Amino acid sequence: MIEDTIAAVSTAKGKGGVAMIRISGPDALEVAKKVFRTHGAEIAPRKCLYGDIIRENEIIDDGTLTYFAAPHSYTGEDVCEICCHGGIYVTSAVLEAVLSSGARIAEAGEFTRRAYINGKLTLSRAEAVGAIIDARTDNQLKLSSSQERGVLSSKLSEIRENMLAMLSRSYATIDYPDEDIAEVEREEMRHSLDKIVSELENLKKSYRAGRAIAEGIKTSVAGKPNSGKSTLYNRIFGSDVSIVTDIEGTTRDVIEHTVSLGGVTLSLSDTAGIRETTDAVEKIGVERAKSKINEAELIICVFDASTKENALDSEIIDLANGKSAIAVINKCDCEKKISPEFEKKIREKFKYVASVSAKTGEGVSIIAEIVSKMYDLSEINISSDAVISNARQHSSVKLALDGAKEAREALISGESNDIVCYSLERALAELEMIDSRNVSEEIVNEIFSHFCVGK
């Protein structure tokens, strides 16, 4: 049982119109009463009151107080939220008054952690709260909002109930063989396991799109000097963040930004043009470019259609070998000088090819469509479908799927019900790790360590 009361500023740091100090715990109301004067109005749950904020018997600000009585609050505890003016000093002074009245400063993510402990949120929904705060793209927000609303938790619960129903009926025939309980038909068991396996496979498959949105894909733009890499980079990003000139070797260092393309979150790097050089600074840039390309999960290889190909273009093809890659034949608005033979080679070596003009924007939308297709975004509705989005969830779903398949194979091979149920129980235990209250303290600590103080 949690016995202490915590407090923190729950609005963003810095100067603003309004700031909010959240207090949660058994003494939240008593602490709030010491620092907030309502001018005689009665404090009641879910009622917002205007009044004065007091520190050491002096008024330091005016604002509002809202009280949420347990268990009808975000944390499941008594919660009071004091809103004051959003100046840096006044916010600090109000928090200081709250702390000196009996609360302690909250740790990072402690409000949401208490919501999880008190059963207000499942673990996947708690993770989604942090993801909403950290969202940098529209699709990240849509996905995390869907998970916070419980779309994933509901699907996990549905699969879990199907597993439990099958286990309970099967074990009844094992434990009470003399009772008048109809044995679960093998065909019915097979049908149930097929459904469980299919739903787990869909969840596992969703990870490719979920991870691409939530965590992002390390992506490098690669090509020889003056192929139009930086122009394409700026076009994708939507702003002139990379310097563009006609001088070879302009880009000498790695430029990185996060951008959404085709709904996928890309950690996008513009790199120096690949070539041999005697310039010491550019040489470092080329080495860094090659390092980024090696680290990248996706490479956008840019080829200049307005010039005759050379050995550097072939080197770009070699660098992308064995990796997820998109070939971009750039400068399609210019006279084509790249040979038909080399263009044919590009189309043979790359599964995905787009002809574009980074300068005019022509064809760039095709790259977005390709990226979306590569990461399966066209196959899901991120606002309404159950999607797993991190390695912890993926690992549990994968192991649960292995157990369910093992149970099905045991059934097909004619093993007894108790053998089938043993494998299904293992699958159930793995699935429950995603939202269970029995997750290890180490995992819980890791999840909430990424939260900000005040949430």
C-alpha cells in the first residue's frame, strides 16, 4: 500500500500562461488545503474552485484547485491539481509551498506508475502515455493514442479469454473424468487454436509497422557528389536544412533530422557524397557517410540521371547490397545522360525504384508510397487496429505464438489434452507478460525511467 503523497509540476518547464502542480496520495487534500484558500467555498470532488495560493501565510498567487477523490482519478488515489500563473519563479514557489506542507517531490513517471499499480492502467496503456508525450509525428500520436485508449489491451484480453475458455473446458475433462462433462471435441479444439494462432500472428506482423512508426527507421541518403542528395533531403524534410550548391563536396558532415514519410518515422541522415578525395575535411565526411550507411536500416540511393554513370555509382549500388534500399533516379527534369544499360542495372539490383526531380518535387510522392509499402502501413489502421510497437511487446507475442503453435501441433499429432494444455498455458503466461501486474520490477522500472517528472 502506498502511504506517501507526491507532488510535481505537470506542465512543461519554462514560461507560460498557466502551470499546474499535481498532488497525489492519501494526504493530497490536506496538503492542498494548507496552500490554497477558497474564500469559504467547499472543496468537493470534480469541482474547480478559484482562490488564493498561500506560502508561509502570505498570498503568492491566485489560481484554481480541482480535487479528484479516490478511486476516480488518474492515479486511483486522492488527487489535487493547483493551477497558477505560468511564470518560472511563481511555479517553483507554489511547488515549494506544496512540498513544505507534507508532500514529497515525485520521481520520473511516478504518477503514471501509481495509476498502473492501482489498476487504472494496464502496462501497455501506461507505455502509451509516455509515447503520447514523446510523439513527434502525426502517426506516432495516432498510434500511441490508440494504445492509451486500450485498443491493444482489449485485443490481448480477448485472446487471453479464448485461451482460458479452452483451458478450463479441457482441464474439466481431465480432472473430473467421471462427471457428466462433455469432452471438448478435437476438431473444436483445433478450431479454437487456429483462431488463437491467427490472432497472435496478426499481432506479431503488426510490429513491423508499429516499430516503424513508434521507434523510427535509421535512414541514410547516399550518392556521389552533386547527385542531388541534399536537395532530395530538403524536399523530404520540407525545409532547407541541408546546404545545396553546384560545388562538389558541399556536404561534409552528417545532418540528421526526424521526419515522417509515408507515415513511417525516419531518422534521416544526409551524408557527404561518396568519392575519393584528398581534402582532409571532406575525407572525414566520406568516412562518416560510409559509417552511417553501414548503420542504416534503410538507404535511399540517389543516382544522377543528367550525367553519365561512373564507378562511384557502382560503388553506391555495392554499399546498398543486402540492405533495405530504394533507388532514386534523380533529375528527371533534365536531359537524360545516364545510359539505358546502367538504368536497367539499377532496376535489376533494387526492388524499389523511383524516378524523381528533387528540384521540382516531381515523383517524390512515389518515395513516400514505397516507404509506406515497405513497412506494411497500408495493411493496418493505426487508429483502430491492435498494433504492437516495442521490442518487449514483440518478444512476448512471439513466445506466446510459439506456445500456441506447439499446442496445435501436439493436438494434431494426437497428444493427450494435458500435453496440449501445457503448451497453451505457456503461451498464456507469455501473453500476460505484456499487461500483467506480475511483470518484473526491472521491466517496470525500465518503462517508467523514460517518463518525465510530473507524469
